[in-house]
Amino acid sequence: MEVKTILVDMDSVIVDLMSEWFRRYNEEHDDDLTVERIMCWQTEKYVKPVCGKKIYEYLDAPGLFRGLQPLPDAVAVLERLAKAYDLLIVTSSRTFAYTEKEQWVAEHLPFLSKENLIFAHRKDMVRGDLLFDDAPHNLEAFAATGRLAVAMDYPYNRSVKVPRVSGWLEFESLLAERKWGSEGEQTT
């Protein structure tokens, strides 16, 4: 399969959302939630009962998304990929995050124009050859279209049978080699 257009998720693929999100929860609830403990997409199952679904309200806090740090090698690899592929950031959002994500991309990824940022919950409806994401529902829906979905490997998405990578340098290497391994198996 020839890859020309790459769709890349933002949260937990380009930026480290989980560390800051869980830090805020842990601080308020005296807990030790980490991404390694999250075994499915429903994060509310892993927090104290007093918090429950309110865990998602932390995602509405002004300034959260604006201050997130890029994952290791994300910016450098994206800059290299932008020279060889049509690269689109495809992300979904809540409340304040639309503006903050646009500002984050402008600051950290100045080699991409804001027209390369698409807000969509249904990523399978966006035209592209490959989706690099972490959300199980996005990976499954995109793969169901017959296109290539690649998972940024996390415990919560390991049930999805798509190729997975542990980081940006591995993604770049496998993309260059066009060697994705067996579905559902980590390539490292």
C-alpha cells in the first residue's frame, strides 16, 4: 500500500496528555493513576468512585492543552515527514481545547499550516491513507475502511488488532521501510 497522506492524532500521540491529566487528578484525589494502569478506554473505571466520570472534566480546564509537552521525537519526526507526505493533524476536542490545540500546533509545529489541523470525532471519515492514533474506537473504525491504522502502543489499546509502535522514531523507521509487521503485534 502506498502511503501519501498521513493522519496523526494529537493527544497521547503527538503530545503527552496523560501525564498532565492524571497529575491533576492524582493531586486532587491523593491517588497514583498512571497510563500503565489504564487497560481500556473508559478511564472512569480506574479512578476513585468519588471522582468517577468527573475525570473527564479535567480535560475542560483552560490552559491544559496549551501547556502540554510533545512526546519524545514527535516534533522532529513530524518535520521530516511533512517534507515527504501530506500530513494532517486530526484530533477531537472538548470546550477550550479547540483554540489551545491550534495555538499549540502553531508554536510547536510551525512547518505545518493551520489548514493541516482538522477537528473530527469520526476520523474514519477523513481522507487519508494511514491513521496514527491511540484511541481504540478510531483505530478500529479506520482499519474497517481498509486503510492502514497504526497504534501508538498503550495498555488501553492492545486489544485492537493493528500494527503498533512504541514511539516516533519507530513509526518513522517502519514508514520508511513499509514494514508494519503482523496486525496486533508490536514491531519492536
